[in-house]
Amino acid sequence: MLTANTWKAADYGVLALGLALTFGLHLVGLNAVPGLHFDEAWAMNFAWSLSDHPFTVHAMSPYT
């Protein structure tokens, strides 16, 4: 027999499933880079270069 507690558990189950599905769908295609404007693309490329090459002491970028 269904009780109020059973319905509450079912509601939490549906909520948990929905949140898991939403989170999972946000993880799909993370390696695809969206279209970026110039300053965003430059910042991303500069961050990647910092991860690949040693960080300089003066911390100057090529544009400064």
C-alpha cells in the first residue's frame, strides 16, 4: 500500500535521477571547444601554453 513516505521517497528518487541526468548531460562533449571571441581564445591558448611550458619568472605575456 502506498503511503505518504513512499511518495516522498519516490519524489526524492525522481529528483536524484533528474539531477544525475542533468549533470551527466553537461559532461557530454567537454572536449569540444565552443566558439570563442578573440580575448577568450587568447586567454585559453595562453593558459594551455602555461600548462605545457615552464612559467617564466617575470610572468609577462607576449602581448605586454
